[in-house]
Amino acid sequence: MILKEIIRERRSAKSFILDKAIAQDKLSEIFESATLAPSGFNLQPWRFITVQSLSNKEKLYSCAFKQEQIRQASAVLICCGDRHVFSPEYIESVLELGKSSGSMNEKHADFLRGAIPTFAKFHPSYDSIEAWTNRQVMIAVTQMMLTAKSIGIDSCSMEGFVSKAIKENFDIPEHWDICCLLALGYSANERKFGGRFGVKELFYQESYPQ
Ligand SMILES: Cc1cc2nc3c(=O)[nH]c(=O)nc-3n(C[C@H](O)[C@H](O)[C@H](O)COP(=O)(O)O)c2cc1C
């Protein structure tokens, strides 16, 4: 499928075919696409917990307002954002990636050693760090949804869950924000397009509309 069709035809699955598991190589392809997402300063704060066992799906289901997709999906990802990516050690590991891939010289690395902590301290473009982690992680989630669609797998990103309950049940530390759940599997029903507002209604030329 070409990207235009994938974007147009992707639908959120509201129910999945039971017992139809996603092959491991397909899951790996989906996961790989998340790792390739862009992020601020290339900090890649996304972290994913893959839930596939019946017992853990059952636990997650009870933390997600008993939404059936959780129990039916072949796999559900708990998509998290790590707030600790602004630590000096982690920043150093990102700079190392850049240096070893040949995209970063020492001068630029030195600039980032100062700029990244300053950005985190003053956070001029967000109020709460949770907004920042969500901003990054949802791009990776979108890449997974589109990659899944391109290989015949359906998905549903979900915000209907209780963060506190998931953190308790899955031992997720305070510094990981849960951005969404991503259910993956084979849709049991064809869903109709729900409609969208158009470009004319959403894009404004140069400034806030008067
Ligand atoms: C951030 C986000 C959270 C969502 N949460 C839920 C959810 O908790 N349960 C659910 O069934 N669908 C959820 N959806 C799916 C939406 O219902 C769906 O995207 C929307 O109705 C448009 O339909 P489509 O994705 O099939 O085009 C969510 C979608 C997004 C992007």
C-alpha cells in the first residue's frame, strides 16, 4: 500500500478476532517503526511494555474501563514516556549515538550538553513534562499504527484507562508517563469512516482567524 492509502484507510479497531495472533516478524516490524520516529533533541523518550499473556491482558482490561479490545487484541502495548531522558548520563548516550553514526561532531555535542538541560529547566514550549513526553511518544505510536496497517494489521490507540492502576499493576515507576495503550490485532468488523473536518476549517493563513 502507498502511504496515502494507508493514512486514508486506517481505522481504529473496536473489536479483534480472538485467537488470531500476529506473527513475531510482523510485530518486530511494527516495533522497529516506533524506534525510527523523530523526537526533540533525538531523545527518544518512548518506552513500551508488550502485553500478550492472557493474565496480563485481563489485568490491563480491568485498568481500562473493561474495553473489550484489550482482552481480544493479539498484543497491547503500554506506551510510556520516560521523564528521565534529561539526565546527563542519558543525554551522553544520545550524543554517542549521533557521534557513532557520523551525524554529530564534538562541537555540536558540546552545544547540546548545555542546550538540552537549559531547555528542560525553562521548558518554554510546555507547562508540564507530561505534555512533553506525550508530544514525543504519540509520534512513535502513529508510526506503529500506520506500519501495522501497511502489513494488514489493525490497531486502536486508547486513552480510556486509569494511569495509577496500570502503574500499580505493572510496576511502572513514577517517572514513566503512560501516554496511551495500543491494541494490535486483526479487526473483527469493518468500521466505517467517521468523517473529518476539512483543511478549510482547520488551517488558517498566517495568523489566528479574525
Ligand atoms: C489518543 C486517542 C485515544 C483514543 N482512545 C480510545 C479508547 O480509549 N477506546 C476506543 O475504543 N477508541 C479510542 N480511540 C480511537 C478513536 O475512537 C478513533 O480514532 C476515532 O473515533 C476516529 O476513528 P478512526 O481512528 O477509525 O478513524 C482513541 C484514539 C486516539 C487518537
